[in-house]
Amino acid sequence: MANINEVAAAAGVSISTVSYALSGKRPVAADTRRRIEAAVQELGYSPNAGARMLAGRRTQIFALTEPLRKDTHAPTHMAFVLATAVAARRHDYDILLLTDEEAHAGMRRVAANGLVDAILVLDVAPEDPRVELARQISTPTVFIGIPNDNDGLVCVDLDFEAATAKAVDVLADAGHTSIGLIGQAETAYEMSNFPPRVRASFWAHAAERGVAAAYGTSGGKRVSRTVARAAAVRMIEDGATALVLHCAEEAQASILAELAERGLRVPDDISVISVGASFDTAALSTPVDSIPLLPEASCELAVELAVQALDDAAPEPGLRLIPPTYTPHGSIAPPAVRSEMSASVR
């Protein structure tokens, strides 16, 4: 592959003049630029990504900022990474994955160096330092998730509020008047944007439907089995006849195992529905009705919006909420008579 020295020699100019012509940092005479461009084409010279960016040409690279922390649930996060990469390739883009735990540092670096055409932001925290940075840089940025302060940002996500309300409605319409929500680990409510939205929607919509509501955490990775099981048992003992599960696959599997060990049948004795799962709830020991989080839907839309921003059709700032879909698997039925369940629970 030719280098910049050979281009300069072929065009009869200095190396710095070639650099200026390709980067656009300084004006170059039209006839000189034509000679340089002809030499570039003839020799097959490919300037680096930064030079192409400065010259107004695309790098064909998107950055995906996805901080990987100790408590990161790898299967879920990698599902989003894969979905983003697949969507980007449909537009002839590659993905530069930024996994710094201090996520804004990598984002600032690629924006300052002009290494990418746009930035996609994953694992969005309620109070996310990348929000202010996105407002400062010129690189188009799309958030896959919704921070608390989202004014002026382009954000894409599942409509978790509507998904949770749908779960409550399905159970209430089946006749359940006492419902429990088993949510994420407590740390998730500080580090991720969607768990607080699910919990808030659950409380609000249960109140609207006149349904008694209870909430419990599923704990962290190491204790999710015991904490999730204990939360489910406590809710059933307190009168819940249905559970909404918004927790990791391991926690949901543990809850179903606990119910089975206690002789509680789904849905005959207790109804169960999953909200926001990125895994197949039909593959659990007992298939569970689901209002899923589909990474493909969010990531494809985010990539499309990023491409639009580069095509002189910049999307208007605002939230793009993906309507929830309901997938039944036979885990919901009218509530059982309370006396029939009491012996099994205790």
C-alpha cells in the first residue's frame, strides 16, 4: 500500500501539503488538490480514519460505549453489542467497542480524535456522565436507554413504563388483586436507567387498577438465588397470587424452582409474567408469559438514527419508545382459592 511520501512525490508537492489537502486543516489551491487526489487514486493511498473525518469523509466506524463493570450481566449486555454490530453492518459500518468502566473517557477520546462517525451509548445510568459530554461534542450521539436528564438528546428504548403497565393489566384482567414485583439487584437502580422506570410504573399502575402491590429485590449475582426465592415466598405468604419478574434469568429460574419445590403450580396456583427479559422465557423450567426487551429493535433504530444524522437529516432530539409486545406461554390464569395454597407455602 502506498504511503504519504509516495503521494507527495507523485503530485510534486510536500508531505505537509498532502496532509493539508486530505485533512482540510489549511486551504490548498484547486489545481494542487486535483494533482494530489489523482495521485491518491492512482497509488491506492488510504489516509487514516482521523484524516478522512477531518476532510469531511466518513470513517465507516461507529463507537459503541458499553462500560463493563464487575456487576455487569454479560449475556444481556453482549446481546445488545451483537445486535448493534449486526445493524451497523447493514449500513456498511463497523463497531469500535469502548468498554472502559469510566465510559465517558473513551467516548471523549474518540470524539476528540475524529475516529468515528457517530457514537452509540449503552448501559445508560440515571445520572450518566456521558450526557453532558454528548452535548459538548460535535460527533452525533444516540443513547440506547434514557437518562434522567435527557433534554436535547436522541434516545431509544423499550417503553418499559407501558410494558410494566401491560403486565399489571393482564394480571388484573385475569382477576388478581394482589401482585408482587421481583426486581433487579439494588445496585441496578443506581447504575441502570430502566429498573427504576419499571418499579415506578408498577406502583403507579397497580394503584390505578386498585391492586395490592408488593416489591422485592432479587439481589446481586452471588445471592440472587436465595434473595429472589425469599422475596417470592414472602409475597405469596402476604397474599400475592401473581408475580411480575423483572430480574436476571438466573433469578427467574430460581423463583420457578422455589415454587415447584413448594408444590405451587404455574398458573394453577400462582400466575407469573416476565417484563423486560432479553432471554427466551419459554426455555425456563416452566414457560413464562413475557413482555420482552428485544435488543434488535432498539439497536436497529439507534443505528438508523445515527446514519440519518450523517445524511443531513439529523433526527430531532427526543425519546423514541418502542411499543411493548406480549408473548403468552400459558403462565397466567385466574387466582386460586387462597385456602388451597396456604399449606404449600408454609
